[in-house]
Amino acid sequence: MITVENLTKEFKINKKYPGFKGAIKSFFSREYTVTKAVDDISFTINKGEIVGYIGANGAGKSTTIKMMTGILTPTAGTVTVNGRVPYENRQINARDIGVVFGQKTQLWWDLPLSETFTLLKDIYEVPDEEYKKQMTFLSEVLELNDFMLQPVRTLSLGQRMRGDLAAALIHNPKVIYLDEPTIGLDVVVKENVRKAIKKINEVYGTTIILTTHDLMDIEELSSRIIIIDRGRMLYDGNLEHIKETFGSQAEIELITKEVIQLEKLSMASQLERKGCAVTAEENRLNIKYNKNQLSSTEILKDVMGTLDVTDFKIKEVSIEDIVKRIYRNEV
């Protein structure tokens, strides 16, 4: 469906000089610096996949998406979407894709939501029967009926986001790009939007590329993630694999009735010989361990046979922690 090969995008930026005189000089100077926003990236996305495309601000995510949608032309490398080069076939490509930007809207501000959909139907030349079928499905999945006749300017953020998602799907695109689709939404609305995205993917087999800073979106929706930083790809693979490979560290925190004297506990020495890091403060015992080498059950068995434990909790490394470590080159 989507093939990206050795994709590179460079931007020329006028050279800046300090101070007022420098500002005047910058205005007339023809010197510039070259910045690589995307640097030799390659990947393939199959039909029906939901792929999380993530990175820090300025990592090159939006630039990549703009080249995939045909807005920008690469400096080097190639992109094909559904067998077409997007920036060479912008109009035809636009009929096969949908785009949702979390901080922008494609809805007409003063018109009722229903009128926006009617206009988009005409723009995309969607046949009446197909439009009726699509709107019935989208209205049900995204729960649009309660505010369909309201002017867009009166909609809440959650309602507008659901309206934007429907607007991007009216023509039943083969690919949809979602940029921060749940930004600013409360927990309940986020969950409803995620469910709708899943349902759309299941029913139509729509290929979805999701860029977001909310890694719960990634965990809920994607089985595969691509991590990009400073224009270069850091990781492309299965979400479970990244958890298994980089998320082996876990932690158990226990609370005991008595104050813990760590130096007198032979159990602590035994756990350290097994590769655990054991620390204590008053009546709290903290044990860090590699869950691929040792199970929480084994640890708890050793501890509870020695101490009077009143409570405990097990904490595993989240996908967010793993991604942060990858950015810091710690894995």
C-alpha cells in the first residue's frame, strides 16, 4: 500500500546574524544553511495496517506525512501510495486518502455539521447511495446524530474531532493519516474515538498512519510502531517485541508491618545474587529485577516467607518509558 525508500527532505534556511546590523545583513545575504528534516528513511506499510509513527517535536514526523500526502516533494528518495507518487498525482491521490489534524479542522465553521458533509460529498463526487451508506455507518460509530444539525462553531472539542474524523472518511479513503486525533480530549471521549478508529479499520480495511504524543493511542490501536528522531529512523517493529526486548525491567514495592533492617536479611542477599537490586526505607522494600530471568512469584515467595507484608504492587516499564529510553540512547 505505502512504500518509502531512502526518503530525504532538506530545507534551506537563510543564515542569521546577531544584533540589529546582523538582522539587516541577514535580510540581504544569500547565505543559507541546510537542515535535514528527514534523513534516508525506508519502510513499507501493508494494506489494512495501523502503524504508530512517533517521535519528539521536530523529529521529522510531520515532514514525512506531508511527503506521503503529496504536500511536499522529497529532496531524495521515493514515496508511493497505492501505486502512485503522491506529489506527482496530487488530485488523484487526494481521492484515496483522508487526513485529520488534531489542532486544525476541515469543517466549515458557520455551517451545520450536516452541510459540511454534503459539501464534501460533492467535492469528492460520492454517489448518493454510497454517501447514504457511509453516513449511516459513520453516524452510528462516531455517534454524530445528537449534534449533526449544530453549527460547527458551537461544537465541543470532542464533537468537532468526531466530525473531522467523519469528514475525512466520507469518500471511504484507502489510507487515512491521523495527526494527534485525541489531543485535548477527556478520557471517555478519547476511548470512544479509539473504538471508532478500530471499527473503521475492521469494517473497511483502511490503512491508518497514526502520529501522536499520547502513547496510550499507540498501545490501544497499533501493533506496529515506527520511531523517528532527528530525521532518522530509530525503530520499526512489533509493539510486543519492543516491550519484550526493552521492557524487561520490573519493580516490586512492598510495605511491611515492621521497620526493615536490610543488612540483617539473608533473603536480600539471595535476591541480589539472582540479579535483583534491593533497597529499603523504613517499612518499604523495593526490588528491581529482570522479569525475563526471574518471576514476580519467585520474589514474593522469598519475601513473604521472611517479612510480614501488608501490601505490595508490581510496576512494569511502560511503552512511554521505553520510548524515552530509546530517545536517550539508553537501549
